[in-house]
Amino acid sequence: MDFYEFTDLDEHGQAFAIWHFGIYLLSRRQGLRKYRLYAIDDFYVEVSFLEGNPHFEKINTFESTDFLDPYLALIDLSPLADPEQI
């Protein structure tokens, strides 16, 4: 599934595609919102939830890695510095 096929789907179709084809990458919080980041083929999908609500609020789709900036601080690279961890 490519970026344009995904964006042509309605919300239910996008949710189905995320569940079946998405690879979960990371989660983050900002205020009362929780965000989950997924990869599907060569693009990313960010799903936002309002705290206390199990249903998603918004699905944001992007191809540019610029939008990954909020997640970079969440990646633990310390195992790469320890040769025994490799």
C-alpha cells in the first residue's frame, strides 16, 4: 500500500490498514494527547488519542522525516555505545 492509496481511504479504512499493515514504532505524550507512530511501507502514520478516550482523534500521514523530530529524544541509543550489547 502506498501513501496515496492510504490517504484515499476513509477513517475506517485507514484504521484497518494501520492495524493490518502498520509497524508500530514509538509513542509519545504531549499535554492531554497521546501519539502513536507507525510505518507503512515508505511513509509514516501518527495516530492521536485524547487522554481517557480509547478512540483515535486524528490520523496524520506523512512521508517526510522532518515530522519525526518529536520522537527523536525518545530513542535510546545507549546500547549502541556498549560493545557487549551488540
